[in-house]
Amino acid sequence: MVRRRSNKVHSVAPRAPSRDNPFDIYFHLQRVAVDDALREGPSERAIAALLDKAFDFADQLVQRWSAQAPVACSKGCSICCHVAVPTSMPELFSMIAGQRDALADSAMQRLSVALGDAVTRATGLSNRDRYRDRIPCALLDESGACSVYPDRPVACRTWLSSRVSECRSAFEARDPDRAVRMNSGVVAASNGIAFGLWTGLNEHGLDGRPIKLMDGALAVLGDTALLQRWCKSARMPDAIVDQEVLAGLRLVDHGTLAESVAFARSLR
Ligand code: SF4
């Protein structure tokens, strides 16, 4: 399995759903977790519950990966933090709430400025061009570590490498097409979590479209009423949606996704 460097999501070849396929297994698990969490409707508590599951699943994958191959990722290596990260509104609400609890007003102000600068730099760029321009995630701290590590999105949790040399080679060449070898099962399962989350939210009438990490974080930071509106099924601003990932889902996975939803339901 190989992955490209333009964003932290992987295309999935159309195929029939299967109980042996890691995508289907984790898609199903995450869909059920969304249903369970949203049984009494959307709320901050429901968001925390569904993310607990998503992060647990992601951490399971990391453990599985670690048992099969050495993980070369380490604190201070921020190469993959120059890749566009598709995330979701619950992940962003949780992340920004954590920052509000942890940071003083002045630090929140600095974060807002950093996010705004990065979003401005990336505006109008495709995810591939963004990678070529090496726009770092505004959530990196001065030492190159993730400042939201406990609350980082699923995509960041499962974006692992066993060969830093491959990551560095692509980064230095500014080449989003340079492949990095991956564990195919972990990639498929990671996609299953993401797709399960997006699909589950959509099926509950919430805006579950993939959201650009920095654009979404900036929007949540600047609008304290956004959470309430999202909970009432408001559509989020199109400008924060990762249209490339959304288009990819529709083009590549529409059939697979529909089949997987039916499959997930059949397992209950
Ligand atoms: S959220 Fe953290 S891990 Fe993810 S891209 Fe940003 S700095 Fe990197």
C-alpha cells in the first residue's frame, strides 16, 4: 500500500464490503459509535463520546502497526504536519474547547492570528500545491511538536511512517506524488474510521462533510455559537469544507460507501 502526500486521507478502490476487510470493520464500528453517542441528540457530551471511540479505534491501529513494524514518527518531526488534514466538526469543537481550557486569552489570540495567516497562505491552493508550498500546520509549537496532541484529529493519529527517509525525500523534493509505503490494513482501517464518522454524522442530519483542519479551527475559534448551530443541523460554511476530499469521496467511493452503510446496518 502506498500513500500520496497531498492530504491525510487515502483513496479507496471500489469493492464489495466484507467482514474481513479492515475498512468495513472500522467503518461499522465507528458508525455504531456515532449512533450510540447521538442517541439523545447532538451535544458536547455526545461529541465527547463519539470522539472517545474514534480515538480509541485510532490508537488500536497505532498499536497494531507498532507490533508489525517500527514506527519512525517521533516528537519534533513535523514533516507530515505540512499535509492538508481532513477532519470533522466534532474533532474541531473538541480541539478548540481544549485550547480554550488550557490557554490564556493572549495565547488564544496568538493561535487565532497563526491560523488566520496559514489559512490566508493556503487560500486558493489545491492540497497538492499547498504541500509544494510547505505550509505548516498552525497548531505546531515552536519546537515543532503538536500543541494539541491529546486532541489531534484521527487523521493525524493514524498517519504513521516506518521510514522517515521516505517522508523527508518527498518533503525536500516538494513532491506530493512521491509514495510512502504503508501498512495496507492500517490505511484501510483508518479510512474506515474517517468515513464512518463523516457518514454517521450525515445520516443523523448533521453536517458531516470533511472539514479542512486550519480553516475549521479558525471558524470554531471565531464563532462561539457555531457548535450550537451545528447541533441544530446548520450547514457549515462551504469555505471550510475540504472540497477535494469530498469530491474524491463522491467520485471514488460513492458506491462503496453506500454498500458499506448497508453492510454496517446488516450487522446490528
Ligand atoms: S494537528 Fe498536530 S499532528 Fe495534526 S497536522 Fe497539526 S500539528 Fe500536526
